Amino acid sequence: MTPLTLCTDILKNTMESKKGAKCIGNWLKLLFWVCCILFFIYGLAPWMQSKSQNIQTLSTYINESGIDAGAIYYTEVEEVGEADLMIRDTFRFYLNVKKE
């Protein structure tokens, strides 16, 4: 069964049920918020980048440093590795201190 067929079947069953109108309203809300997020990512954020000097500076630094801004966790960037070690040491030593 293809995803499109599955979605069509779900919508058809939803429309036939008593709660169909409420469920369709929820789907419309979800669609609205997905559109809002996409508008922010592809419309508003690039516009803000072109208008703000601070954001442009940060964006330029990220591009020149070769940082993959889409990465989930930045393991290949030297600055992040150092910061990660510092935070780990802070937590390790802070949690080992016993309160009197």
C-alpha cells in the first residue's frame, strides 16, 4: 500500500465518522503550522539575515569556517570539541563536590 493510498483511506474513513469535522479541523491546524514553519525557514529567516548586520556576520563566519550548519551535532568543528570538553569537565568536577 502506498503512502498516498493510505492517506486517502484515512481521510475517507475520517470524513465518514461523526468526528470527521473536528479531525479535519485538526489536520488543517497541523497544515497551517507546517506552512508557518516553512515560511519562517525559507522566507522570514533569509530576509532577516539580509537585514541584520549581526546575523550576516555570524552567517559569514559559519560559511568561511566550513561549519555544516545543518548538522545535528558538530563533532568535526574544533571550537565545538573544546567547548564540549570544558562542559563535560565542569559537570564532572561540579557534581563530584559534596555539599557539607
